[in-house]
Amino acid sequence: MEPLETGKLKCEFLEKILGKIEIADRRVTVGPGIGEDAAAIDMGDRYLIVKSDPITFLSDRIGWYVVNVNANDIAAMGGTPRWFLVTMLLPERRTTSADIERIMTDLRGSCAELGVTIVGGHSEVTHGLDHPILSGTMLGEAGKDELVKNGDIREGDLLYMTKAIAIEATSIMALAKREEVIGVFGEGFYRRCSRFLEKPGISVVEDAMRARASARVSGMHDPTEGGILSGAYEMAKGSGVGLRLELGRVPVYDETSRLCAHFGISPYSSIASGSLLIAVPAREREALEKAFAANPPLTLIGEFTGEGKKMYAVGDGRAEELKPSGIDDITKLL
């Protein structure tokens, strides 16, 4: 049996192993499934939303990343992030107390910005690591009329995205290849790209709240590993519908485009925190677009098709069946 490649498990295999999980607790409203960003548990007058996600890529701002990517998934389910736990696994003989202080400063700062309270976790210096790994668990809550499940997407629903694609990948490329990026593109270009996690930013919490407040949303998803190709696929797969994804409409920042071209990386299949995918019925189009008329940008990039239909990515006049490998293109650099 061949060993698995780096990256997310392929959807077909993941669907198979998740299908073996038996949930006897009737309070579990949303359990593990393709396209679901978090779990939802019925607590009577509201839902408890729970998400766990690690940061495994190299990052100078790993504490910032781990809070925001977990908060994003809570928001994509219609919830408000409230409480956070983090497990820090730190490489032996390479970690200093100053390193831990920097991580904790980012953890505290990012939680404070989101109104989240750190309530626990675990930390240790771990054998066999060459860089820190942080795994976060975010808890949030949603009212009974606020929960968003991707299983509710239907034929004819429209697919929008906020901002532009591969925001997180842009920052990672710059930080991982600092000297090369400065040598090729200059110091100013490097500084802009390295700050992409803050501007335009990897948080989609406000985007999700605005979408939910303005329109009847049928699904939201925070595309992370595998980029927009994996994210859009997971939304359609989770609802059992098809999809026509118009790659020509997907916005790409100039900095992202130039870095991806230089390193031979696809922006469409690279880690993409910072963009929010939003599905709405066609009748909600005007309300959603009006809510995002000022900022951040909102772009219509596709349409969901009939139940059981195939998924296609359309670009350069060609339509190719959408079957993401689960491997993020950014791994070519790491």
C-alpha cells in the first residue's frame, strides 16, 4: 500500500472513513462531513459551534494564523467565535523562551481583536519537529435562526467570493522565500506580500456576519488547503449538487499573480484563508451584492447545478471536470 502524499485526505477516502462514524447523540446537529467547516451541537436555546484546525506550514505569525483560521470556520457556520484552546508543539533544541513569547503575543492580540477568550490548551517541546505546529480549537455560538449548513445548497444557487484568492499563500510565499522575493521583486514588494495576512487580511469573520445579516445564505465556506478549487468542490459535494466554477471571474491580486508565476504555483489550488465563499439563492443576489457594495470586494464566480451533476472549472474557454487532489500547491516551496 502506497504512503499518502502531503495535504488533505482526498474527498473520496475522507467520505468513506467519516461515513463509519456513528453519532448517537441527537443534539449533534452538524457532525463530520465534506464541506462542513465545524460541528454544531444543540444546547437548547442556541447552538454551540466547535472547530479544530492546525497550522502546519512555516509562519513567522503562526499564533495569528491559528486563531484566525479557526474563527473563520466558526463564522462560516453562522456563529460568533467566543472561546479558544491551543496546543503548541515546539521543536526541541530550536525553541527559545523568546519564540514562545512571540507566539503568545500573537495569540493574545488576535483573540483580543475578535473578542475571543483563551480558556486553555497544552504546550510542549516535541521530538522530531523542525518547526512549530499549533493546533487550535475554537468554540462559538449561534442563535437557532443563524446556523448555516452547506448541505442546504440547491440547484440554481449562486457562488460568490469575497476579496481575492490565495491571500494566505501570498504571505507564506514571501516569508518562506524572503531573500529570493526581495532579490527579484524588491524590498517594498516583499513587505506588501508578507503583510497580506493583515491587509487585505486572512479573517473573514466580518464578511460572514455581513453576508448572513443581508441575505438568506444557503452555504458559506472558508477555503484553506487546496484553495478555491478544493473549497468550491467541498461545498458542492457536501450538498450533493453540481457546480460550474468560472475561473476567469476569480479575482487575483497582482502580488499573488506575480509570485505564483515566479514559483510555478497555481493561485487556484493554494491555501486561501482570507476569502469567503458564499452560496445564495438567485433571488438573494441583489441583497448580497448591495451589502458588499463598498468593501470588501464581492465577485460572482459560479453557479450550482442539478443534484448529482458533475462539477466543472471553466477557464481559457475550456471546461474541465473539477476533481481536486487535496494537495496544496504551496507545498512545492516547503
